[in-house]
Amino acid sequence: MKTSDVRIWGVRPKRRQGKDAYELRWSVGGRPFSRTRRTQGLANKLRSQLAMAQEVGELFDDETGFPPSMEEKPPALTWYAFALEYLRMKWPHAAPNYRDDISEGLTVATKALMPKRPGRPADMATQRALRDWAFVLPGPSERDVPPEARVVIDWVAENSPPLSDLAQPAVMRGVLDALKLKLNGKAAAGETVKRKRKILVNALNYATERGEFEDNPVHAVPWETPARIVPVDPRVVANPKQASNLIDAVSYIGGYDRARGRRLVGMFAGMYYAGMRPAETVGVAIQDCHLPKEGWGVANLHRTRPTAGKKWTKTGEVHDDRGLKNRDPRVVRPTPLPPGLVAIWQDSIDTFGTADDGRLFFNERGGLVGSSTYSRVWAEAREFGLPPELVESPLADRPYDLRHSALSTWLNAGVDPTEVAERAGNTVEVLLARYAKCLHGRHAVANKRIEDLLLEYE
């Protein structure tokens, strides 16, 4: 019902959620109404708007308390509120590492969208609050949050721009450009940029599905996509002698009795001699292997145990338990094991046995070997296994570089790329683009062959 019976009272201070605020009160047809604003100026502005509508003769609605020119609309959906909704939608069905990717992508976009105004939290504080508390389930409204993180989260929630702002090309470009940078401001790797952009695209696809946009606004901005496949740095690829020396050096780490390194010799050997991924070697079990006394063996790989972090896994454990990378969980990949590797694995079983679930490689307590553990062992082994001039080089700098070296070795040996790709669990396209690298020192052999050919014509 519309009426001209309107009385407007003054603005008065009021505490709301522990903060100073200002309340405006008025009545329409004898029915009281009130609204609270963060500052006295905003409250007075609302009072002036009501008074002006009354002065020009507008009729007020006694249900809403406002004239037609001031009918309150539902608050616009903010980017931050939408990001939390998207997180809740994706979380139950996402693998732990993908949950981590979602949190990272949403954090980068949220930081890029935050207005640069007084009171904005520092980037590092925002990063920690969003990554550790906001974009993780259970969310910040369902658990206790440290006060310093709560302050940041509240500021972000209050200052987040409307989701609809991303339809503006300038806003979207700012977010996309932020994806290209690491936290320290340096350029991020191409694979990292692609991963974060994928999260943003998927999130805005969801927004488009629910009618927030006609088309995904990401696609309206021309943007140079990083190279689809990044080749392996040839400097990290070890030749067979170097790889053998490094794997032998692992056995000297941590002393003989504690056997911190000896327990992992077979694990690193699996990465090199069978081209296995680290997460595959962590999960390989005796019941999946055929280890004959002579000749080649086989490991029927179907399980990986990547380190993900407790806050990302459904079980609260550090390691995820899943199938092979980029494969259906039911897929099994038979991986041939050369005789030398069979002997190393059999020696490890004879010396240390297996874990309760049959895993070949485990820590002193029988648990899963964490990535930080085997990475530390590898870093120490490089000090023993490489000459001084190569210790500071990128050569076999990470355990994963053993797999790079293995696949490069097989290709250099003339093994058919299709066979190499099948053993490694890759596509031929990825194999040739990433792993077709010369072994360390192999260029000298090639140079000699070229010289010999030229000499024949002199």
C-alpha cells in the first residue's frame, strides 16, 4: 500500500558487531523502519534521499518503507561470495592436488580484484588468510580462525567487488595478468599460469551456467597462452654413468644402521631404470611386481601416493591415494623392469622387507615416504655422487630429473617413441616435445661423428 504519511527521524550512533555504526529511523503509515550505515555521512545521505522523495510527493510503500525511486534491490553477488560458492561445489569431487590448485587460483584472482584503498591488508597476509583459511573446507564460518586471518577475511568480504565487474575487459585483463606472476613478482612458469587460468575459466563457466554472464568473460579478452608443452631443460638430464653414481651415493646418506638412504636406493633406481614417477615408486607394492631371479621383471602400476597435504585430502592424511596420473583409476600400466633394477629391488626386500600393505619403500616407522624426505636425501646424495663442478649445476637437481634422464636415454638408444611413451605413461606428443633431449656429454659424441664425416671429404 502506498501512502504519503511519512515521518523521518534523525541519525543516531549504534554499535553493530562490535563496530561503530549509525542508524536512521523513519515511519511510513505509522510502521517503523530503520537502516544502519557504516558512517554518519552515509546515514545522513540516506536521510536526505528519503526527505527529497517526500518533498517531491512520492508515495512510500508501507511494506518496504521506501518510495519507488529508492526501492532496495538485493545486494549484488560479490566475487568473494561467488568464489566460496564455487569452492563448495567443486571440493567434494576434486582430488587433493586439484583442491590445492582451486585454492591457489581463487586466491590469485581475489587478490587481483581487491581495491587499492586505505586499510587493504598486505599481500602476504592476504595470501596466508585466503590459502589457509578462506579457500579451504571447512570454511572460515565453520571453524575457529586466528584473529589476524579473520581481520583479513572480513576486509576481503566487505570490499570484494561485484562478480559482474569481471565482464569489464579491463578488469578481466588485470586478473589474467596477475596469473602470470609469482608471489615475489617474478614471472611464473608456463605450466603454473595455465593451471591457474584453468581454475579461473572453470569458475566463470560455472558463473555463466547460473546466469551471471551471457558468455564466459575470460574469452572476451585476447590473451597469449603460454606454450602448451614446456621442454625439459637438457642441463638436468644425466647420462647413465652419472645416474648410476648418484643412485649408489644414496646408500651413504644417514649412516648404515639408520639406513635413511639405503631404504630409498630402490626407489630412486625405479625412477631411473623404469622411468617411474616419484609418486608411483612411493606406492609400488610387492603384490604388483614380478621379480624373477634372471631376466626382466615387470611392475603392474595402478596406484600413486602423491604428497598433497592434510588440508586437501578427504582422509586428513598427508598423501593422496589415487590411480595413475591423467588415467582412469582402473587403468593398469605394465612397466618392464631391467635385470639390474630387479636385483636392486630384491635386495631391498631381503634387507628391509615390505610395509604392512606390501609397499616396497617406506620410512623407518613403516609409513609413506614423503616428498620432503626423499628430496632431502637426494640433495645430500648429489654432494657425494657428482664432481664438484657439477654439484652447483642443474644436473639431476630433483628426483624427478631421473625420470627425465631415463626417457631421454631410451630415446637416444633408438627405442621406438610409441614404446617409450607406453612405458612412461605419456602420449607420444608429450614424449617428443618434452623428453627428446641429448644426454649430458652426448654432444661430444655427436661432434666427433660430424668431424669424422667432414674429414672424409678433405
